[in-house]
Amino acid sequence: MLRDGERLIVVGDGDPAFGDPDLLELMQLGEFDGLDVEQFVNLWVDSIVKADIKHFDEIVVDDRIFDREFVHQDWPIDQLNRRYCAQVAGLNFHRNVLQFFPRHIPGSRPDIKIFRPHAPWLEVINQGTTRQGPSERDSAWVARKLGTNDLTFHGNIKGSYRKPVPVTVHDMPSFFAQLLADRLRNAGVEVSLHRTAEAHEPESNGQPIGPMITTPISTIVTRCNRDSQNLYAEALIKRVGVAMTNEPGSWGNGAAIVRLIVHERIGNPNLARLIVVSDGSGLSRKNRVAAATITAWLQTFVSNDRTSEVFVQSLAVGGKSGTLKNRFRNIDLHGAVVRAKSGYIKHVSCLSGYVITPDGRKRSFSILVNGLTEPDAVSHAKRMQERIVAAIAWDMVPAVVQVPSD
């Protein structure tokens, strides 16, 4: 956050973790053991108030580190309100979603006044119900009109609803400019205008004010691999594009760099040449890769001291964490551990990672299953994946055979 005379400039670096509610709960800052989103924003607001600043002509959010193609053209258009289809921007905030906390109101529509981050300028149409019949269930969801932040709350709130109901935000850089202006005005700071930076404007400069917010790359990779946060993967691929081209990050330049790096690292043209990279997370159905290519790619990490520990530790552990917490629970791995990344889109189930023996040996694997159109086919594919991984573990750690004594 920079002060440039009567202008306040927020410069985004594409960080997907900025204001991530899950990470805010883990933050320790002074008297706070965990922050909510309002306390987080107030880190900046309080800095401005303490500096005795009374007025800004404008707030400018500079998100130009990425292009403004917020949504990939191949993503399912009917799912763009879902959290896993969050838009990707040069300034991301709160995982680019709103979280509603509806309350049951007997004989009335549910109370939907509480949502985070709070945006009092939004008008949300309430079409929710509070039916409590024996066949009723909780089924809340929020629709968003394409290209806008016009929201409609749908579904039933049967009783106390503990989980937040998420919906994606359109154009988070503009949304955040308005949010920061709103919070500053509430704190007594006059703000005349708020906007995003124009393409032709010079590079943003000014006096830093408030804390600089940064996130370790290990945290970003862990959120990608263990927790399967698509926004993080998409921000990474665009950020790679920036780093290598000095142009605004895009799916185009990021994908080109990924293909180049895969070719360089695995050193096998036959494995690298057929890879098609469309997006960062795998939501696009145009991504193409062979299981052998992923296996070779994974092997390059464990043979590199600089990347091995961070990458391997970022993966979910079978039966214990992340997207694999409920898998491998009844599978005999002969003492080995599975660290892997699962992947799913409709009719596709994948699992790739490492089998790690008690003495530290690692064997990479990749199992990609397509065409899962029959009922329960995905469940069958997952069980098959687990049996294959168990076979790898048994090969690496033979069972101890007890020879009976005479």
C-alpha cells in the first residue's frame, strides 16, 4: 500500500493467499491469536488513521501484474459461482469469494445479513426458505449473474447452519477498491473516488504505508497440493508467466513456460512433447498429459535438494490430511506412507505422488482414469488407485515372513 500525494495505491502481486480466511485463522499478531477478515483489513486502515491522514482524492488498485482475463474460457459456465471456479486477478482477496452465514428464522425467509467480507453496497435477493419438515434438508447456495455481483440466495435453511455458504466475486480488484474505501470512510477518512489502474498509467510509486503482506511459497504450494485450492494453482501459473516474460501474467504465457520447464527438467522429448497445458488447476478439459510424464516430473523433485522437501511436504498424506484424509484408511501399505495429490473433474479421477518407505526411499507414481460415466465409477476408480499404490508399497517393503521354529 503506497501513498502518492492525495492518492492511495494498493499494488497486487498476484498472491492468492491475501486475506484467505483459513490462513487468517492461523495468524498470530500481537494480542490476536487468529484474525477475521475485518481485523485483517484494519491492519491497513489503522495505519492510515494513525498517520493522521484525513483525505484521499482516490484509491487505486493496481492489479496489472496479471491480465484481466479473470475466468478461463474453458471453465464450466454453469459453475462460475462455485468457490472452485473463483476468478483469478492481480489482486486476490478472501479467496475471491463471499461467505454467507445464514440463520433460520421460523415462519420467514432465512436471515442472510451476515456475510464476509461485508459489502453494504450489495443488494442480495433472498429466495431462501426455512422449511423444517421431516423430508427437508439444508441446501443453501448463492447464484451470481455472469459478469456482475448481482446475487440471489437460494435453498433451504432447516436449522442452525454452521458452514459458510460461498459464492465467487466478480472483478475482485474493483471490489477491493470499493471495500477499502468503505472501511476508510467508516474510520473518518474521506475518499472521493476508487478505481483500478488503467493500462496506460505509469508504474505505481509512492511512500509505503501500513504493513507489506507476503506469503511464503511453501504455503502457496501446500494450499495447491494438500488442500486442492484451484485459485492458488491458477495464480501460480500466471505468476510464472510474469517471472519469465516480464509481461502481465496470463494463462497463455504461463502455460508456455510450464511446457518449457517440463521439457528441460525431465529431459525426455518423447514424454514432454505431447503435454497440453490449458490452465493451472486442471478445471479445463483441454489439459492433456501422460501418466508417464507426470511420474517423470515428480521424480525430478525428489532428486533436487532445493525443491524436494518443500514439494514432498506440501502433498496430502493418505489417511491423515488434506484431500486424502479419508482415503487409504483400510489399506495395508506395509508401513509405507503415501503423499499424493488427487484430482477430479466430471468423469475423471486421478492420483499422483509418492510412496515413501520407513527408511526414506521414494517411488513416484501417477494413475489417471478417464471415461468414468457409469454409476459409482469414480468410487471404483479410487479403490483401484489405492490397490495399485498398495502394490507399489508391497514391492518396496516386502512383508516379513515368520518361519516357524522346529
